[in-house]
Amino acid sequence: MRTVLRSTAVTFMAGGALFFTMSTPAAAAENNTGVVGGSPGSTATCISTIKGARACFQRYGDVIWTKDTSGDGYSVYTNWTNQLKQPSGTWKTYRTGKCSNPGSNGDWAACNKDFYEATSTNAYGGKGSRIQVSACVASIGDDECQTSTWISNDS
């Protein structure tokens, strides 16, 4: 995980005064290890277009699911992005994260999150919340991922 500071400046002024200007760090990704066991409910939206991994979002309970679908020895995870609608109607990324699956072939792992509902007023003052999940296989070199369309968090 890496933290990015937007700006840090040190300025020397005449007369020996020293001024520091700091800004807040960018929001850090939420990296979680999923709990192995169970499976997503029938209302979950899943993607399964990548060999070796499956990713789901279950609206009721705000659960991110990840499944290892191959005995290839590579670990799997689900990346997710949560966007909120601003009062202007534009979408803005609010939270991002990763749900890692510590299990093996055939195991589901779940990361329980708490997202704004699409119908409630959110942190940006608008109404609207959506999630996007990516099923990923951690391979040697570049990881392979497949991303879903946006899923409205409406229940």
C-alpha cells in the first residue's frame, strides 16, 4: 500500500522564519483479507469472465466476494471502487479497496463493507452510490483482472 501526499512545502523567508505548508494525504485504499466460507447470495452481482477468479458484490449487507476458481497455485483477489454522485450529478470516487482470498481452489472469501445506499444523502451531499468490482489473479509479473460494469447500491 502506498500513501500519496498531495503537497508538502518548506519555505525559507528573510529573517530566518520557517514556514511549513502541509495538505492532507490522499485517501488510502482499504486492503482487507477476506473471511473464507459461505458464498454470495442469489441477489449478488457476479462477474466470471477471467480464468481463475470470480468477483461479486452483494448489495444487501454490502459484501465484496472473491473466489479462487483454478488449482493453478496463484492467489486471487477482488479490487473494488465506490463512487458517490455529487449534487451536480457527476460521479466522484469515494473509496477503493482490495479483498484478498487467503483460501485455495474453490474457496469463497468475503469482505464486509459499509457503503452509502443509492437513495440516501451521501458524504458529497448528493444521492447515488455505485460499486465496481474486478476479479483478479495475482500472477508472476502483471496481475490479470476483469472489471464489471457499475452496480447501483440500491438495497
